[in-house]
Amino acid sequence: MMDTEKQYIDEPKISLGFLIQRLRYWFYFILSKWLKIGIGAVLILLLVIAANYLKPKSYTARTTFVLENESSNGLGDLGSLASLAGVNIGALSEGSVLFQIDNIQELYRSQRMIEKTLLTTIDVDGGDSKLISRFAESNKLDKDWMNKGVDLNSFSVPRDQFTRTQDSLLRESVKLINERFLIVGKPNRKASILEVGFVHEDETLAKEFTEIHVNNVNQFYLETKTKKSAANLKILQTQADSVKRVLDSSILRLAEIDENIPNPNPLYKTSQVPYQKAMIEVQANSVIYQEIVKQLELAKVAHRNQMPLIQIIDQPRYPLPDNRWKLLKTVVIGGFIGVFIMTLYVLVNEIVKSALREVDKNQTV
């Protein structure tokens, strides 16, 4: 029985009263250190303010827009009408998976689109220059490029006339933009809203790049999305114009034959053959023209349905938001951080001292 009782170890039990007493002790201890905590918090606050206002100011230009969801049945009941007319509307109404919103994000990051934006001419400070010149100057790359034998004005020549060095510098600029400055994403994964932005210390560059880049990519998207339907529409329009000219010519020929034989003798059948042939030609051309016009109108509707909806929601406007906090926000956050750090420091310091005193006391005993 005695051996069984020895196996149990007496553990100190912490009562609710003891816990409240300890919390009260630490509360009054922190209050007693108010001067030390206050001075330390003020010093930390000053460091936060200095860090906030001494860091390089960078501006963010953002554009958000709604992009129409892809639909494979955008023409509705028009498909049945088109099939009766003999028009293959299905190929025109199919949504292209190439231009789903996830792939359009990659299009914004593509080298071709960024190069096109950088080589766009802008009017800044009363003078025309390429956007790449402004980019190089803002990032202090112009001197390095000059050392490599490339002048900023040399980018005004046609793209296919660029030298090997210019191609290399342009490619490096695209890589730098993708890594450090360009923002492309969806604020909400469930919504068809795309956000495109540019972060830079040059406020003008950030705004100009964002606006030009969004315009270039969206224009490319519209042209490519409707390329097939536009080509089909152009072919049908050409055919319609050609058949219309043939129909006009056959009508004129019928009128000339009718004028040459004003009162044909019904007993002479051969004299009526040219008129009958001209009449058949007019009727045949009329039927062909009607069918082509029908197909042309259906193709116009298909082309309009292929036009995607791109609606701008927000666009950058001066002054652009920057990365520095406002003074009130800086004081509140800095003060909270200072008080928290100093309180934690005082508590940890006291706990360590108490532990050391306890060790010294045990060693003395």
C-alpha cells in the first residue's frame, strides 16, 4: 500500500484566486513601468515615422474592367434560322478558349504586348517621345544604354530595323517590368473582373503605361476575337457586291433587248429567245443575290455577337495613391507597435530576472 502511494507525485494546484492575484500583480507592475514603456514607445514611433517618410515613394496606377464570360451559344435562336438559309453560323458563335480571362492575364504579361506599349509614342512635358525612353530615364538606365551604344531616340525607327543590342535591351526591359512593376490579377476569383496596374516611383510613367497597355491589349483581344467572323463578313460583302453588279448588268441587258424589239411577232418564236434568256438570267441572279444578302445579314449579327464586352470600371487618375501612410495612420500604428514591443520587453525582462533570483535562492539553500 505504501509503495502504491509513493508512485503518485504531488503537483502544485493553481487556484482561480492565485491566477487573479498574479494577473493583478503583472498589471500593476506594467503600470509602474509606464515611464520606461512610454519613452521606448515614443522612440519606436519616431523610428516608424522616419521609416515611412524616408522610404522611396512609389505610385500605383490601377485599371479594373469587366470582361464578358465566354459563351458558346451567343446567337440564341438565330442558329436555326441560319441553318435554313444554309449559313454555317456554328463556327462563328463558338467561344474561343484562347481568350478566357485566365489566358488574357498571360496576354498582359506577354513580351509582344509589353514591347508594343513601350514603343508607343506619348506626349509628356510638351514633347513627343517613346514610352521606353521615359522608362529608361526613370530607372536610370539611359547612361548604361549610352555606354552600350544605344541612344534613347534610336527607338523611333521601325521595329524591324532594331539592332541586336536594341532587341536585347528591349527584352531586358520587358523582363524587368514583369518582375518588379506590372500588376495583373483578379481581385475576386469568382468574378470576371480583371485588374491591371503599374507600380513605379515615376507617377507619370505609372499612369501612362497602365492606360496604354490596357488599350493595346484590349484592342488586340477585340481584333483577334472577331478575326474569323470579320473575314467571313468581308468575303460575303465582296460576293454580294459582285452579284449585285452582275444583276444590274443583266437587268440592263433585258431592258436593251426589250427596247430593240418593242412589238415582237408572237408567231416568230426565235425572236423571243434572247428576251427569255435575259429574263431567266435576271431571275437567277435575283435569287442568288437574295440568298447572299440573307447570309450577309446573318453574318453581321454573328459578328456583333462575337464582339466581347469590355467595360472599364476604374481607371488611374491624378494624384495616384502611393505607398506611404498618412500621418494619423502612421502615429496610430507606430504607437501601437511601440507600446506592444516595450510592454513585451518589460515583461520578458522581469520574468528572466525572477527566474534568475529563484535559481540563486535555490543554490543558496
